[in-house]
Amino acid sequence: MSSGASGNCTADRSCVSQVATTVSIILILGLGTLLNGLALWVFGCRLRRWTETRIYMVNLVVADCMLLLSLPGVLYMLIPQSGSEDDTWCRVLQSFYYVNAYMSMSLITAIAVDRYATLCLPMRARAWRCPRQAAITCVVLWLLVTGAVVALASWLPAGESFCFGKGQTRGVRTLVFSLFLFYFLLPVLSFCSVQVLWHLRREWMRAPPQSAASIRKAFCVVAANLATFLLCFLPLHVALLAKLVTQLMDADCPTVKTVIFCVQVTSRMANFNCCLDAFGYYFVASEFQEEVATVVTLPWPFRGWNRGGSQGQTGEEGQAEEGSAQTLQALPCAAQVSPEGSFVPPLLVSQHNTSLWFLEDC
């Protein structure tokens, strides 16, 4: 670890910086607790069937909730008076934060892979895609991420800082660990999401009007998920990469302070993802909307967003669409044919005529 100019620079500890950090964490904690608490209640208690999507979503909500629980510890460790020792308590808090932050990223990537396999490789996906497989995938991810973080926290050499705001520089191995995990997940998520978007765009262009609206909404959801992931996590890991470079190259103090400030700002952006995930759940399935509607009154722009084309239809049209959906349910999951005789991708088949395609399970 560098011991030159970069080693003598510290982060901004001014009153304004401390207040801004405190306010941002409190806002994220309050909003995230409300939204993820509601999501956990709906997914865990109100929905009846354990599907692949529900299993992934429940694990994602749990990871986000546990990340929120770690934020008070983050705030405490950032207080200058909390001490400067890289002690056991500090490492436990940091490890807890890391596990849930990177578990959230891993689950978002797993959901993208699941969508890609079901839409782009339907016949293969039918052979292995089931709730048990989704549960095993989640367990394996929890074990891998937890094991990697615990190993990192336990085996860091003496002198390398691991904790929030402890020491003047974060240990090189800690930075490399964060960068490796993110830049491993990023191409997988990007490839799967882009492939799904490309297939959806192609189906959208040639779909009949009654199907085009649902495909368009699905396209928007996938695009929004990808954009949210990039917006929340990419700036932080670009800043961490810059921080690693400044440590290895022994950069001048103003440069180091600028990079540290960028890391602080982008860290709050990354934490805000646990709030945005909860907004995404609303557009995942009509069942989630229906359960949310029982406890809150939604603003009018969000009412019926995921209702397909049912709003504004006549009674006969609504009955016809519902009958079509019931007919499609009776066909095999991997490949189905619409009443008009055209091929319907498996993920476009929903259990309810009001559901989005890829987030429901046949």
C-alpha cells in the first residue's frame, strides 16, 4: 500500500459533509424500510404460490432489508469520534454490509439470467427451470458471497484497512475484491438484458395489437432494471477503480481527495438501489399491485399500469381477452400458440390477462 502523498490524505470531515452523509443515509433508511417492508409482507405472506420469480424476489428483498439494517452501523463508523481502529466490531459491520450489497447485485444478475434463459432458450430452460432450482441458486449465491467476504475480512494482512472510514486508504485487496465481483457480474447482466431486449423488440414489431402493448411494457421493465443497475452501481465501481489507481500510483493529495469525495457520493447512490428495487416490484406482477392496493391508495398514473389492455375495453373485449389467457394457460409452457395462430414466446404467456409476461411462471 502506498505510503506517499496518497497515504497522508484524508476524506472531508467537515460539518457539511457529515450532515449530508447523515441526511442521505437516514432518507435511504426510512424510505427503504417502508418500501421493502411492504414488499416483504406481500411476497412472503400474501402471494400463495412459490414460483421461480417469487423465490428470487424474496431473496432480493431480504438482501435489501439486511443492507438497510447495516446502514446505522455505516453511519456510526463514519463518525470521526467512533475511533480509528480496524477492530473486530468494525469488520463485522463492514462484512455484513458487503454481503448484502453484493448479494443484491448477484440476485439481480440471476434474475436477468433467468429471463434470458426462459425467453431465448425456452426448450432448454423448460428442462431445468423450476422453483427448486431457483432456491438452490439463491442458497449457492448466499454461500459464495458470504464465504468470500468472510475470507477477505479474516485474512487481510496487518496494516490493510477494511472498514468504513478507517485509516487513510482502503486496503488494495478490499478494493480488488469489490471491483472483481462487480465487473464479473456486469457483463453477464448486460449480455442477458440486451439479448432479452433485442428479442422483445423483434416480437414487439411483429406482434398483433392486443399483444404489442404487453410486450412494450415488458420491454420497458427490462430496460428500466438495466438502467437502474447501471445508474446505482457503475459510478461507485468506476470511483473505486480510480481510487485503486491513485493508491497504486501514489497520486497527489488533491486528486486523492477528489476521488474519495466521488466514492462517498456514489456510495449513497448505490445504497439507494434498495429503494428503487422496491419500486420495481410493483411492476413485476399484477398480484403485487392488487395486494399493495389493499393497503395504500395509488396515485392515478400508476393505477392499472400493468393491466395490459383491459382498461378502456368493452365487456365483450375483456371477456374475450380473459378467455384467450385461460386458453393459453392450458398449453405447454415452453412454446404456445395464440388464438390467431401465431407463436407466443413462453415468457409472454401469463397466468392472468393482467400480468406482465416474463415475471409470471407457467
